[in-house]
Amino acid sequence: MVYLHLLAKYLLKFFHNNAEKISVTRLDDGNVKITAEYRKTDLPSPGSEVAEKIIETVIGITHIEGGEGKTPLALGIRDSSIDLSIKMKTKNGGKKVTIKFPE
């Protein structure tokens, strides 16, 4: 559950900064990148272990099986919610989860 809390903190931070979408990518060499579309810049990495748990949590919540897929996700925050679009890709042994925020 700690990882779900960290994921929610990341999502709130990006949402409040008007992010269009963010991507959490674990490369095949174990390195992790988090990028935001609105700035086209790399963000600080939460580290390989935390990023792996975030990716596992997203897979568990969305039930995207086989390493690839796309699904909507409603994220409840206090008394309201945000409709997100979750997309997962597998490439060269790594996994990439992209979370797109509403316009």
C-alpha cells in the first residue's frame, strides 16, 4: 500500500502542475525514467524498486495483462475524481506505463 500512496502523490503533483500525461519507464537495464509531456523533460526517478512496484500496482489495478494494453481509470481524490487513460507497452525487455490526464 505504500507504493499506491507514492503513486497517488506523483499523480496529484503532476495534476496540479497541469500535466497532459506522464510516463514511468523501467528500461531493460533496470534504470527508471519519469517524463511529463507538458515539459518534455525528465523528472527525478523514484528509484528502480519503487518504480517497479508502481508498474506492478498499475497492472494490478487495471488488469492489463501481457505487458501491453490501454484502459480508462477513475482516480478518486477526496470528494471528486479524475478520469485518467492508462497505457502500457513492453519494449526490449522493459516496461512503460503512460498516464494521460484529462484536458
